[in-house]
Amino acid sequence: MLKIKQLGLKFFSIRFYSSDAIRVRFAPSPTGYLHLGGLRTALYNFLFSKSKNGTFILRIEDTDQSRLVDGAIEQLVKDLTWAGIEIQEGPKVGGNYGPYIQSQRLDLYREQIEKLLNNGSAYYCFCTERRLDLLRREAIKNREVPKYDNKCRHLTTEEIKKNLEKGEKYCVRFKLSSDVTSYEDLVYGKITYDVALNEGDPVIIKSDGYPTYHFANIVDDHFMKISHVLRGLEWQISTTKHIQMYRAFGWDPPNFGHLPLLLNSDGTKLSKRQNDIKIAHFKEKGIFPLALLNYVVNAGGGFEKDLQQNVKMRIHTIDELANGFDITRLSTHSGRLMPELLFEFNQQELKRLLKNEHDEKELLKEVVSLLQEHFKKSSVDSNLQLDEDHIRSILHWSVNRITKLSDLLKNDMLFLWTMPKSCKLKEHDINSITELLKELEVQDEFSREKLAKFLKKFADQQNIKYSMFMKTLRSVLSGLKEGPSIAEMMELLGKNSTLYRLRMGMKVNQS
Ligand code: GLU
């Protein structure tokens, strides 16, 4: 008997593997914001479906009404979209298998529970909270794992009828068995867990009429024609229970694969309370979506050998990741995030974006709004230089020095956008700068190489100390003590701004 069942299971796991039927879902509870662990699950589902021309579905599991957070669904959709994960079916986009929010599918659950009650796979339970509490205490006293003793399994039809007529409060429980104790996990291989030995019969419809996660989850996976369930490792222990429920309905279960834990670099657990694992937080910090995806993928693996080795070296686009995705290569060891790589990926992504005209334009807009915001807040009464050419040349120049756009607002970069404050010049400096202005005016090429040579020669000809003169020029051009070389600064500022700044520096001293 057992053998036949196991064979049956094997049959289930290959059944759905044809590419036209690949349907996966990300099924979060709207209890907060999307965090790194959730993003990882969503991403791997997305890559899997994309690699097989499948469909990625967002389903909201909100049957625990006490844990809802206002606006969480909108934020989830926003965060996923920002990350580049395209929702093909879901609450906002719709689809043929909706609604995609469980609280809007209660009629379906009500209809389906009847089937299990009628075929004897589920039963009414009238045990009171008080009784359950006593059971729990008793177990703890005896140093046993607390579990329901399945008492109401044995109620007669008469007793049930009477209780229902009396209006007794009830829930519905699923009858666990030891018939299904193992399944083939797409990531971990054969998993054996006799759930009936470890748990009492689980509640599937609560006394408030809402289904529990386990019931709604499998009903929805079935009716939404989900072919592959890829979810966090914490759900692996529930899988034989879920397969038993599919059996009870006479349905084929989907394929199951569990994703290993994602940990901090020191091996500690990522906590939802850690503010810095919220996706919105990374966005605010100036992390580009693709950099974040590469960061997550780097900790998890699951790619063809070449790509896997390359993951640390360069940023991969979603298409590249999807093409190289191979679920059988997913590690079964916990993945560790390496925070030091996050900004490295971000810099690589910045470079990649600058290579594309459209992306470059978007970056320019972003820089303008960052600068405007910054200077509005700092209430510096300054002359800003925000023309496109200026910003473009600065971005290209700075790309090896910055890891995120907001680095352009660091103190030593501010000279690029604002006129320096006036500085006191000595008479010999004024004379040198007057001469320099004359020569710079006729200088055609304003490249750093040319300027570097020119400045050296100029100092020689004028018989002035080169390093001292550079220090003076730095103050006049930027108002700063450190920064790029003067030739580089001049190139960055361009001829007009350079001459303008030099003249202004002189003017202040002459007046
Ligand atoms: N709602 C569950 C969660 O919050 C989904 C688990 C599953 O994918 O089956 O993670």
C-alpha cells in the first residue's frame, strides 16, 4: 500500500514539469513591509518562472485578520515592482484565477471544506479554549510536546448534530494520517516527516469562520493551478501535511522546493524587526534594484557554474540571472549576506546604467532632484550649476569614486555644484591668477592631461612654487582643502565655470 502511494507521489512530481504549465506564486501575509527574506523568495520564484516561460503570481495570504497592517499590500506591490519583479497575476493586475487576496475567497473555502467534512477527512471540533489550555499544561508538566489529542475525531453524527443545533462554538480540523510521510523536495531531495506523530490534527477552519494558512494555501494553490511551490525552509515541516490534504481532496499536489535560510554575515538570523532589511530602506539608501537582487542572489546560489562563479565579479541583469537559473544547483546550506558587496554591486550597476542612453537620462534627473532637495534643506544661498552636460560629465568622472548617487552630495563634492565661498588672496597670488586667466582664455583643449602639463609649465615660467599655487587655486575654485587634482577640477568644471570662478575669486579680493 505504502509503496503504491510513494510511486504515486513520484508521478505527481514530474507531472507538471512541462514548460507551458509553469505557474509559481509568492504568497506573503500583509503583516508588514517586504524584507530581504521575502524578496529572496519572490525573486527565486520569479527567476524560476522566467527561466521556464512560466507565470509569476502574487497572492496575499491575509486570513489572520488580527495581524493585518494598513497599506501593506500596496507597499508590497510597490517594493516588488521597484525590484524589477513583474507580477503577471495578482491583486492589482488581476488574472484568470482571482481574486488574489484570500479574504476575498472565503466562499471558495466554505465550499471546499464541505468536501472534506463529507468524505470524512475533516471533522468539527467543539473543544473549548479551556480544555485545550489544560491539555497544553498537562503536556508541559509531563515534559511532552503539547498537541491536540484528536478527541473530537470520535464524536458521533448525533453528537455533532446536537452541538451544532445548540449553537456550540466550533472549528474544523483535518485528520492527519501516517500515509504520507515523505516527498521529493526539488532542493533537498527526499524529505521524510511523519506529521501525525508530531502534531495533533490541525485546525483548518477557525471558529471565526476564516480558514487557517494551511487550508487556504493548498486550496488556492490547487485552484490557481500552481505547478511549483518554492518557499522558505520554515515551511518544509508543513509539506507532508499539505500533501495529505491534496490527497484528501483527490488532487495532484504541486512540486515543492524549499529555499535555505538567509542569514546575516555572522550567521545570525535576519529579523523582521531589523529596520535595515526592509526593501524600502535599501531604496532610500540609494541602492539600485539590480544591485540588491545581485546581493541576494550572491548569498543564495542556484545558478549554472559559470554564472555562479561570476556572480561576485559583475552585476547580472534579470534576464541573465533567469537564463542561468538552475534550481537543482540551489545550495541546501544557509546563505550568508555579505554587506561589503552591496555597495560594490551598486557601483557596478551605476557604471552599467551610464552606458545606456535612456538609463543615463534617468540618472541625470535623479541627480538634479537629489541636489535640489539637498540645497533646499541646507538653505545655502548658492549659485547651483545643474545643466545636463555638467552633471553628465561629473557622473562619468566620478563613477569610480562613488557607490551611490547621494555620494555626489558629500562635502568634498559640493564644489561641483556650488560656487565656493570667497577666500583672502595675497598680492602675488592675485598677480599670478591674473596672468593665468589670460593664458587660460586662449586655451582650447580643457582636458586634464593638457591642463596638468600647462599648469606645471605656467608655474615654471612665472617662477612660483607649484604646490603653493595649486593650493591657492584649489581654494579659489572649490573652497576646499582636498579633492581631485586642479587639472581634474578644471576639466570637470569646464572652461567657462573655471574662468568664472577664478574671476569671482579675484573680484572679491579687489573690491
Ligand atoms: N503566507 C505564507 C508566508 O507568509 C506563505 C508560505 C507558502 O509559500 O506556502 O510565508
